[in-house]
Amino acid sequence: MSDKTGFKGFDKDWKCNGFQYEVGKTYETKEDIKLCQKGFHFCENPLDVFSYYPPTESKFAEVEADKYSKEKSEDSKIVCSSLHIKAELSLQGIISAGVKFILDKVDWKNDKKTNTGNWSAATNTGDRSAATNTGNWSAAEVSGKDSIACGLGYANKAKGAKGCWLVLAERKDDHAIKTVKAIKIDGKKIKADTWHELKNGKFVEVE
């Protein structure tokens, strides 16, 4: 298998499950690997690392993996037997990488709608398009096929059609980022055409 690029979280001392890591080094194991049990783990989607390490108390890095398993988890976590810790990423860096990961799915030949003001709205109806809002108390909405509604400000909400993605930030009262998550609208767990916010790390329906 060729090398795969991904992202990994650590505690403040660059440890993961008690194992010590260091930027610039490569780690290998000869043991049989198994997802969530044995081997070195990382995520393809940068935002998924926040499910394992909180954004304000952790270290993050871009990694390169070799000899990785085809096992699938509920998110984008992958296990491998060879992991290179390529470079440290700041919190803003991993969030930016996460937004890019999602937005790379967008067909940029279609219009994209972006707002930065507070109490604003971004709406897009084109297929494979994006509606992005970074202002506080704002909303992002998409209705086209395979599109993305992204709200990164304080108390933002987003909604979209089935098959689209929601990307939302949850912020503390001082507006510092608490977590950022992305989820695909499946029409069951996440209802289509329904406003959602991110509260306590979970997508919840709102008016």
C-alpha cells in the first residue's frame, strides 16, 4: 500500500494512550494490527480527532501512514503498523485542514456563498456547492445535491438536504473554540431540511 496522509491527536505531552510520540519520528510495530486495539491510529478527516482529544488541551499533527488496514470505523479512524509524525498543527491549522477536507468535495465551478458578518445567512441551492458562515449567531443552508453547510461562528446553525454535509463549531461563552465537527445528513439520525446546532459535542435540532 502507498503512504496515506492523515491527522492525529495527542495529550499535552505528545502521548496517545500512554505511548510517547515525537514530531519528525517514525514508529513501527511488527505485531498484527487491529482497529481500536493494536497498532498506530490516525484519522483521515482532521475534525474527527476532536472525538478523541479536546481541541483546547491537546496537541495535533499531520501524519503519514504505511501498511495500514482496510478496516472501517464509524468515523475516519484508520490503524497502521508504520506511522510518521510529519508536522505539528495548531488548533487553527487542524480546523482549517478539516474545513478543506470537507470543502474539497465541493465543485467550485458552482457558486459558493460566504458570509462573515454577525446575524447573517448564507444560502446555496446549487449541486456540490457550499454555504459558509463565520459570523456569530448566523446560519448556513444548502439544498443542492452533495453540498456543504458550514457554520464556524458562535451559536451558528446549519441545515441541508439529505446527502449533504453539516460542519459546525461549538464555542465557549468567551467565543473560544470548544470543538468542531462534521456529519453527513442521512435523513434518519440527522434529519434533512432541519436546523442543527452543535451542543455538548452533539448535533441537536433547533428552531
